[in-house]
Amino acid sequence: MAPLVPIVITILKHQDDYLFIKRRKSPYEGLWSLVGGKIDLGEHVKEAAEREVLEETGTGNLTDYRYRGLVSERLVDDRGSLQAHFLIFVSSAIVSDYHQDSREGELRTFTRKDILSSRKDFLPSDWYMFKSFELDNEAGVPYEAELVHDGAGYHLNYYRKAYD
């Protein structure tokens, strides 16, 4: 049976742009994604989000932390077999600095326009989370998603409000 994994991700604002990480490791290797990772046993959501941001960005200054919402995301293979189920706690925050390179990957800022026009370069579900929680300001709305890994890449079967 596939594990249920609690995850935190943070939409990071740096000056007027947004900070993303290009993952070095599987899963999601080579795709731009939101900063985050697994919640450790005994850790609260905000603690985990702050720890992940500090570990992955090297920032010395994280401010304006806000909880934005929850996404239940299933990762399936091309036959529809469940590989993992993530409960993703989405937040936003501001960083004043960051290191361009971390053990998890390369960090870079993007403008809103860059993010919207380069959708194929981003992990599909993270792109939709950014759009719904940051651009559409859907704070507090729960979503559900299904991401398919077919060997050639990741594709979204759906990303929708959980209660529609």
C-alpha cells in the first residue's frame, strides 16, 4: 500500500518575484517546484515549513508566514497504480535573501509573467497551487490533485476544489 505523506510547501516571495527550486533528485528531478518537503514526526506545520525553507534556500530572514491551504495529491503511474498520497500544507512567506545553489537543487526567481508563460517547466501540481493560492487568492480552499508519472514526465489528471 502506498504511504500517506504529510508535506509542507511554501510560495516564496523575494522582492517582486517568486522563488522556485529546480530539483536535483527524484521525484520531480529537473522541474521547477515550490520549496518544501516532508513534515518530521512531532513537528508542527509552521515549524516544518520554516525548517524546509531555511534548509533549501539558506535564507537568514523568513517573514510574513501565512497558511494558505491544503492539497490532497495522489501520485500514480501510467497504469493508474497509486505510488504515493501526499497531504500538502501550502503556505506563503517572504525571504530577503537566498543561496542560488543548495543540496536539493538550483534556486531562481521568476516573475508572475514568467511563471504563467513557462508552465511546462514547472511541476504541474505546484504550478496550479501557485496559481490558485497566490494569483487567484484562494486561501483556505482545499484542493485535490492527481499527478501521473509515465516515465517520460509528470502530467496532471486533475486539479480541482475538493468540495465542488
